[in-house]
Amino acid sequence: MLAGLGYSIMPLIGIRNELSKNELQIVPIKGLPIVTTWSLIWLKGKKRTPVSGAFLEYLTNEKVKIVKEKFSGYEQY
């Protein structure tokens, strides 16, 4: 819409700034928002590096907080 080309389906996390500045508008559509499930995958049998192991542990411990802070709040728009 910024380019004047019409409608688009965008993830809220990617357009929050534009919404807060009233540069974009959400149009309510039946069946939206799209609810998805995210998964982490890795090769079976591959040994994780310390960094990837720490990242997985962080996500496991903080997932509820991350979802609440980064992926909720669409109702306000």
C-alpha cells in the first residue's frame, strides 16, 4: 500500500511501525489473521554446536515471553 499498489497480506511484526504512524491500515477480513505453527528443525543425528544449543535452550525457556512481546497485540489494530 505504501507504493499505492493495493492490498497485501503482511505479518504484523513487519508492519508495526507503519501502523503506529497510520501509514498502513488493517482491513478486517473473515478468516484472518492466519494462525500458524512454527517449528525448529535440524538434521537428524547432527551434533549441535554450543551456540545452537544455547539458542534452542533460550527459545525453550523464553518462548511464552517472546510470543507475548513480539507476536501478540494484533487486536489493537
